[in-house]
Amino acid sequence: MPQVGTVKQQDFKTCDQSSFCRRNRAYADRASADPNFVSPYMVKEDSVLLKDGLLSGELINSQNQHLFVFELHLLENSISRLRINEKSPLKPRYDEVKNFALARELPNTLNYTERPINTKDHDSLTKTSIYFGNKKQNMVVVHHSPFRIEFLVNDLPIVAFNDRGFFNFEHLRIKKQAKDNGDQTSDESSSEDAEDEYGSWEENFNGKRDSKPNGPESIALDISFPGFGHVYGIPEHASSFSLKETRGAEVGYSDPYRLYNLDVFEYELDNPMALYGSIPFMMAHRKSASAAILWLNSAETWIDIVKSKEDKHGLSSLLYFGKKLPTSTHTHWISESGIMDIFVFLGPTPADVFRQYGSVTGYTALPQYFSISYHQCRWNYIDQQDIDEVDLGFDTNEIPVDVLWLDIEHTDGKKYFTWDPAKFPDPKKMQNSLSVKGRKLVTIIDPHLKRDDGYYIYKESKELGILVKELNGNDFEGWCWPGSSSWIDYTNPAAREWWGSQFKLDKYQGATENLFVWNDMNEPSVFSGPEITMPKDIIHHNAWEHRNVHNVFGLLVHSATAQGLRNRTPISKRPFVLSRAFYVGTQRYGAIWTGDNMAKWSHLAASSPMLLSIGISGISFAGADVGGFFGDPDIELLVRWYQTGAFQPFFRAHSHIDTKRREPWLFGEPHTTRIRNAIRERYALLPYWYTVFQEASETGMPVIRPMFVVFPEDEETFEIEDQYFVGDSLLVKPIVTEGQTSTEIYLSNNEIYYDYFTFDPVRGSGRIKVDAPIEKFPVLLRGGSIIPRRQRIRQSSALMRLDPLTLLVGIDQNGEAKGSLYMDDGETYNYQNGDYIHRNLTYSSYSKLISTSFPISGDNTNFVKSIKDVRVERVIIIGLSKKPTKILAYHNDENNEVNNNQGLTFTWGQKDVLGTGVTFTNTNDQVLVIKDPKVLVWRDWTIEIVF
Ligand code: NOJ
């Protein structure tokens, strides 16, 4: 049950207070309660046509004869897409979100076989079945009467639409005169249509009126995942990773999960309430099958989830040899407006699903190298002297940092793109002095504009007519940080273009190339608006009401800003923009964070499931405010938070203006050392993190991976949300409980792992006890992995770019290991022309560690020139059973030993070799440390170990 917190529940709607949600839930209840209920939607016979991978046809609602058109696209890569709209709507329904959310429109596949159309099933009802996919392993069956669709993979049912008959498409209509002299309250249960219900044509919430000139226009559909006991995704919620039931269950919620980007003050944990971002993507997983759907709609959306044990599809015999009944998950999707546009990704592995989903919505943009290191933020660093002192504090305490952040108080009266002249008299000088140490500055640029004609951004945008409008045509006005404000209409391409141009260095006074951007409050947050956001009936570009575009608004702020940064220099550099609101496709533009969390252990714990949900939904570059935004963490919580944050993709400390200062050195010893070690460990591992990000940018594999993604056949992993992998080599279990000094970590099978800090082997399967004293947290290197590190920690990541590397090799039970190393210039797009290195590292049972190149698509001479002297300075091999007699290293092309014939220097049984300051006894002798093999990272080389 939701925790009691300070969130103002009454500020936000429940399903019951949102009329379209209430109507559709009531519709579902009627359908479920009536044994004779049959969905009224039918395929119009003779309308069905299959051509070029597209099955199209018409649907009729047999109750009111309203006509709809459907298109079922069979796409490449085991993807399918269903689109349904009214055949002749009174006016167009919103269908533009695809232009913002999708990276590309995939062509229909020609890889399908037609079965004779219109065969009869055993009830002599018509159905249309088509096999598709490379091996024709996928099948879609469209049942005509009533309309329902099933997707099967290798003849097993995977996804079913309208199985429970909740499909409901409210057609646009003309308002009838109120029947009872203006009394709009009518009996919902007697109404089969939305026509007369209270809330259909006007709605009030907390004294705010939604005028609803278009009346009811919601869409809803039930989507079942037969045989799948777990579904994941649909962020953003402070909820469990494996999603809970929302109706009728003892453990679960009473309201559906809600997707509606909102600024929720002091949000509660374990709650399906909407938060800052929305991704209507849901993934289902069971042994041997993964699938997902994307409900492409940017209006307010609610999702009910229930589970059942049933055998409707004969799954018990197909999955469990008749020995047990599988659990199935049934979901009900309800959106306020728009058309129905649903993608189905048929997997069958989790990696396939991520690749398929990314092929449509885009993969994580490869970030600037600095941006995956450590960020120091606070609301607010008050002036230039404060920034200088914080900057120096990191140096004196030997803690690296790449970015210092300025929150809203740095501006001149909350007018973004300006500086408070008294506090920040010389912003360029400030940025230049940071850049000497390789450090950057981020400033906050929010989308609300102070309505002050002396403010050039407001004045220009007003004159250009690119602000969001009231119904009467005036610029919309609401309240935010600067007081009375207006908002740019980012749905207008000209407005996005104009916004982007404001980041040009000759426009944004005081900015240098060393300045990056933070877009906050872009849900948008409107203090005076309904549910702290924009009224739904205000008007955007092309006369669309806000209700249609609400959830994509923040993405458009983010994308326009990112585009602006990309274009501000003659040679484009990768932008870094942090956004609070997000939507499908945000991963193409930058990072997000989980907003205003609290300095509480429970919030530290919640960061893992939240980031895992966001990660599998496409956005890998995400983090939570380290230390917690509201409140003052005690030092134990702060240390644990740093240790956790160092192993989450976006790593930034941040705190509210009313909190006590908490820069890492303010607590004295031994605490500073503990925080320092955590941050330095992040820097040591940057080559690994960057390599994992590169993989995410090409394959869609999340940077932090849930256990089920790594072990899809192990049912025990399906609910695990408190431990995860970074890439596929590091298993992390954050300590999120006060006073805890040991914990259990779940190992899926009898692989070997090594304690990352002590190199001690950890064996077994199931729940294994591991030590976690405050100096240390459970990080295990998976046997069979090779990961790149850098041992020399400097003031910033930029200063470490040419440092030599250390390779950490943990061999598996077969005496083997593999890994990779990706490097490029870390800031430009030259990698897109092949200017990078990508090394394939293998350690074979023949005792050779070999580096070869993965195929490079292009010319990498420039980058190679820039790193020509970067070498491997150390190799640590864990898990060998005996001490070598000699070790040789050579570049393969010359067959030429780099070192002398006597071989390389090495030690056996070294302690504390990672130099993290952790002073644990290494009880494992079997650690080989090879000193300075001098092989160059860009060349092919071999290190041969002779026993
Ligand atoms: C709300 C953001 O979530 C928070 O991080 C920021 O510090 C404040 N706005 C002030 O800008």
C-alpha cells in the first residue's frame, strides 16, 4: 500500500476523478460482469485487404454503426503495428506524436505468407491469419467477430488484443442538448455511450474547469500477455520493477498506473501516481519468451493490470507439460484522446525486444564522455566565489569532478539565458577557469518565460507568435518560478528552431562551448494550473488542444535544446542536456533524472527499480539525485548513496535550497575518504561505462541490466529489483538499509564471480551472503569478463583521456574470459565516420590474452593518431590456478616482443592492487598482476602466459 508521505494527494486526480478513465473502467466492469457480453466491434466482411505487408480493413461498432479503419502493418524485425482511427471523424484526431517519438518509420516486411483470407474457425467465425518474420515464426490472427487479434511466436500465444472485450473507441460527436434542463449527472451504468455522462463535455477538478469543446474522445483496449506472470516498464512511477496488479488484488493498488507528466511535490513511494515522465512501453517476460508493446499516444493514459491463473490458450500443456497453471497478465490501456497506434515487439529474447524497440524509437545517443562521470549540483551555488571554492574543494580533497551546476538563482530574476550580474559578473571567466581542469558548467534553462517585455526571450517569442495560446487566442499565462509566465509552443517546428538558436554563442551571453544545459519543469510545471500543469483545453500549433500533446511536451523542450547545442558550433559536438520530463524517444536527446526525491533510505532503495524501469523502456542515461533532494541525509546514508550513485548511469549529487551544505568533504574523516573512494571508482571505470554506453547506442541493451535480462531462463530473477548488472560484467547490489554491514546477493547459476575490491572468489547459486561494511559495497566481477579501467585518477575525466589502461580479467570455470573496449574522441560525431577504436579482448584457455579489432566502418586514422601512445600499463588476471613462469607481450603485426625475452615483470598474490584505498585482506592468492606490458591499445596484441 502507498506509504504515507507529504504528497498532496488531493492535487492530483484519481481514475475516478478523470471522467474518461472512470467511463472506461466502468465499461470494463460491465463487460466482465456480464457472461453474455460480446464486444460490439466487428470487422466488416469484404473490407479486408492484404497487400505489401499491410492488412487493412474496416471495423463497425454494431451498437451505433460507427465505422473505423484499421491498418495492421507487418514490419521488419518481428515488429508489428496496429493503427485504428475513425473512418470519417467529425474533425481530425491527433496523430502527430509519431513524428516526435519515432526515430524512423520502418518499412512493411515482405517476409510473410498469406493464408487464405477469411477462413472459418471452429465456431465458424471468420479469421485472417498471416505468418511473418525471417523464418515465418510469428503469426498474427485477426478474428473478425468480435474484432480481436492474437500474436503468436512459434505457435505460442504471446500478445492478445481485445481478448476481454474492453476495446472502446469514443467517436467524436456533436453535443446534444442536455436532457434534464442542464442536469448533466446521469446514471453511468445505464449508459452504453459516453454521451450523457458527467464529465464528458466539461470537467472540474479542484475548482479548475476543463471546457472539453470536443466532448468524449477516449480510446481504450485490453492487451493480454498469456502465460506471462510479469510485466515491466510504463515509467515513471515510484513503484516496483515487476508491475503490480491494480484491481482486486490484495497486494497491489486500487488505482491504475497513470501516465501524465506531472511535477509532484514530495512524491510517495510504492504508488502508481504519475510522475515527471511517461513512456507507454510495457515488456512482458517469461521463460523462453519476451515481448513488448508500445502504446503510442501522448495524451493522459491509465493502465490497469490484473493477473490470473487460467488456461484459455491451452498454455498449461504447452509451457508446463500440464503440471501447473501459468499466470497470465491482462492490461487495460485508456487514453483520453488521439488515435490507436500500437507497436508489438515479438522478441523472443529480451535483447531482441530492446533491439526491435530501439529500431523504431532510436537508441541511446552516445553521450559526451565527461557527462558519464561525476556531477556536483546544488540549488544553489550562490555566486562565483562559491563556485570557485567548491571547485577548489574537490582539488584539495583529491576528489575528481567534471561538472559544476547552477540552478535557477544564477539568473537575473529567473530569466533564463541571463546571469545575475552581481553574483556572476564574469561567467566566461568562470567557465574558462573550470575548463583549465577539464571541467564544465551546466546552467538551468526552464521553459517558462517571465512575462516582462524587458526580457528579450519573452519579447521575441511573443512577437513571433510562438507562445502557447488560450482558447481566446491570447498568450497563455500561468505562474511559475518567475511569477507570471508564458510558455513557448515547442510543438511548433518554427518555435523549436527559434529556441535552439538561442543557444548560439553570440546569442546566449556569457556562455562558452564549455556550458551545457539542464531543462527542468518541462512537464510543464505550472504552479497555478490544474494538477500543477497546463490546462488541457489551451491551444498549440495547428490548433491542437494541450490534452493531445501533454506527455510529449517535455521531450520537445529537450530535443529543441539538444539541437540548439549541436548547432552552436561550426563543427557539431554532442549535446549534453538533462531533462526532468521525458517520453518515448528521449534517449535520442540526453539524460533524465528521477526528480525531487528525499534524503531517506527508502528513496535510495527506490532508485534502483525506478532506474531499471526507465532503462528497459529505452532511457539508459538516467540517475537519481545523490543524497536525496529534500532533507538532510545523515552521513551513513550519504556514503551509501554515493556508493550506489557511482554505479548508476547518470551520477549527480543535488540538494534543495533549504538543505545543509553537503559537498563530499564537509563531514570529515573517515567519511570523506569513503565518498572519495566511491567517486574515484566511477572515474576508474569510465572506460568500461563508455564501452557499455556505446553498446547501448547500437543495440538498445540497457546500460544497467535487470537480472532477468541477463538470466532470462531463471524464474527466480524475474522479480529482483535490488541488484543489477552494469553491462554484462559487473553485478551490483546497493546497500540501502541503515546499519547494514552484510547482505545477500542472488547468483543465478554456478558461475564464478570475484569480489571487485578484494578479488576473492564468490561461488554458488542462490542467495549468497556477502560482506558490506561501510567502506565497501557488493560489486562482483562476473567470471569470464574482461573490463578496462584507469588507475590514475585526476581532477576530471578529460585529464585522464591519454592515461594508460589497466585490464581486469576474471576467468571463468573454463579458464576463459572476454570483453571489449570502445574509445573515441568523446565529444564530436566523428565516430559516425569510423573514427574510433573498438577492441575485442579475449583470454583463452591457451593462456593468451589477445586484443583484436572489431570491424571498423570508416577511417579511424585521426583518432588513432590522438591516442597513439596510450598503452596497457597493467593486466590483472584473477582465477588462475598456478603461478606462471614467464609472460611475453607482443604486437601481432610485428610478431615482435615489446618487452625483453626474459619476459615481463609480474606479481602473484598481490593485495589491494586496485588502489581504491580499501584495505581488505585478499585471501585469494590466485591473482596475477602483469606490470607494464606496454602494448598499445589501438594495436592488435597478445600477452602470452607461460606456465
Ligand atoms: C525542481 C527540480 O526538480 C530541482 O532539481 C531544482 O533544484 C528545482 N526545481 C529548482 O530549480
